[in-house]
Amino acid sequence: MAKDPSAALPLSAGVFHILLSLAGGERHGYSISKEVELSSNGAVQLGPTTLYRYLRQLHADRWIEEIDDPDSSDPRRRSYRLTTWGRRIAEAEALRLADVLRIAKTRNVLPARVSV
């Protein structure tokens, strides 16, 4: 595992939104999908194939971990949480994007109503 989370950047929009969703707490797959769609105002929509492909990869990379869901009566339902490493990567991506926005603001690319 790399020691510098910036080595994993930039993240795709889908992956970043999954990490953001899990930064808010543990979730199962369908809940992640709905949270991503809601928080992105529909700009990022993850179908089941894409979502579970991302989740498998994030789990394999140890950015997220699978947890038992004691409230679920469905043994197929998987719940996930962000690992410390995954949180570090999400933070690094957020900082990278904040820098991009800062540059855009200095170049007068952002409308005045947008605060950074």
C-alpha cells in the first residue's frame, strides 16, 4: 500500500462519490447508489454493474471494508464502511479539487456567486 494517498489521484467521479457517501457512515450497496445520485443532484448515477464493480475494487484496494449488517434479513445484502486509508484518499481528492477550484476562481472562471 502506498504511503502517499495522492498517488491514487485523480479519482473518477463515481469512486469519489462512493467514498463521500461512506464518509457519512456505513451503508449497503443500494443506499450508496441512492446517496450518490441524491448528493450529486443526479449528475452521477451508478447502475448495479458499475456500483458493484467499484465496490469490489475499493474493497480489494482496502479503501472500504465489508461489515455485517445486523438489521438485514437478506443474506445477500452487503454493507460497507470507509477504512482509514480510504478516508485519507477521499481527503486528498477533496484537497486536490479545492486547489482546482481556487485556480479557477483566480482565473475568473467561476461565477461570482460561487464561494470557494
